[in-house]
Amino acid sequence: MKEEYLRKINELYNEISNMQSLHQKPYSLEYLVKQILDLINQLNEIDDGEHYSMIHSALYHTLGKEVYYADYSYKMSIKKNAAKVRQHEYKKDLDNAIRQIHYDIFSLLEK
């Protein structure tokens, strides 16, 4: 059972890692992170001995900060007459969010 949850988390993270394109919208990132948070909650219910609550807290913080910044940058980059620099800011913010998500759930990812 635990392995199934970990496998799903790994699959969702792989989807997140492949979001390097400017054609991906950050609300997809938010949706995937929320799915991972739900899976971590379920893992915490079946296995109290692990550090799932710490991982959940860190990932929830990332959702409210880095993922929000990526969403904001995306909205600024698609405005009418948006400067090219906005696309670079979005790419940077998206990369930062993905990197932070990786840091938060590193201990759950398969090697």
C-alpha cells in the first residue's frame, strides 16, 4: 500500500519535472502539487513513524510561495504587449518552484 502511494508521488513529480515548457500553465503545477499533498496526507494516516507531516508542511509552504510566484509570473507574461523579459521571469519562477518541490519531497522520490 505504501509503495503504491510512493509510486504515484513519483509519477506526479515526473509530470512536474517535465513542465519546462512555456506552454504549460502554472495552475497545472498547483493541481499536481495538491495531489501530492493529498497522497502525503494518506501516507501519514497509514504510517505514523515517518516524517510525512514535515514533508507536507514544507510542500504546502512551497505551494503558497514559489508556485504562487510562478502563477503570477505566468499571468504577467500573457498580458497584451507583455515584454519578452516576462517570459524569462516566468521560466525562472517555474524552475524555482520545481526545484523547491524536488527539495521538499526528495526523501519520497525513488532513486
